[in-house]
Amino acid sequence: MKRIFDFFLASVLGILFLIPMALIALAVKLSSKGPVIFWSERVGKNNQLFWMPKFRTMRIDTPNVATHLLASANQYLTLIGGFLRKSSLDELPQLWSVLVGKMSFVGPRPALFNQTDLIEMRTVVGVQQLTPGITGWAQVNGRDELDLATKVQFDQQYLLKRSMGLDIQILWMTGVKVFRREGVSH
């Protein structure tokens, strides 16, 4: 049921956002050097690696680490990168990952391939068996403001309580938080 919901919603949103995504792509291309899409190697279901697309918000010379590990993440943002991140518009290309089944709308955010501490913590509590999501229980409960242990606790809570009702609640809460631009530190 969840996969059918994800595929249908990603298809509809992909069509609805086709023109806005084209405009964002043009803005990214015109405002900075480098590709429009940044493909990030991420950890998916059962700790399998996959490539996740995002609109590029950082300069091409940015180190390939989690943003919170950068000494000054803001210095690496492109001209429109801060806006794209705060509005979550940089996430729109992930609709492709949902369409092909590498991601879901709701699940734990996929870890970077080199976030071994997060990967290990999730594996210990069984979270690796979930398909990663564009949004998740941790994101609506703090997003960038949470430490890794707390994120994993929220991911585990989602694992134990997951349902279509909870997914719909998380999607609603995500919409509210994105509209208010809450929980984004950079």
C-alpha cells in the first residue's frame, strides 16, 4: 500500500512541479558554476548504497561531508542555496528516487555513505530495514537541531509505530514546518 501511495503521489507532484523545477534548475545554473543536480551517495534500505539527487545548493569545492560537520557551512552556500535549503525546494529531485523505489515520502532520512556513526546506531536498533524518506519522524521533531542519538530514537519510534495514518500526519507536519521554515540551521 505504501509503495503504491508513494508512486502515485510522486507522479502527481512530479507533473505539478515540472515548471517550478525547470525554473529552479535554470536559477541554479545561472547563479553558480557546476551541475544543476548534486548526486549524493546515500545509505538506503538494508544499508545498500544509492545515489540521491538534490538541486545543488553548495559550491562545487565543498567537502563531501554532512553539512553540520563543516566549520562554516554558510560560506559554501551558492547565491540561491540558502533559499533552496530553507524552503526545502532543493529536495524536489528526490521525487525521482521515490518513483524508482529507492526512497519513500516518509522514512528515516538517508545517511551519507560516510556517516558511519549514524549508520551503526540505526543498524543496532533495526532502522536499516526501512526505506529512507524525503521526510521522517525525526525531521518533524527537530530536523537539523537534533543530535544523532536523538534522531535515531525518533527513527526507531517510527519503525515501531509506522502506519499510513502516521505517514499522513508526518507529511502534514512537514508541510507546516516547511511553510514556517522551522528546523533548518543552514
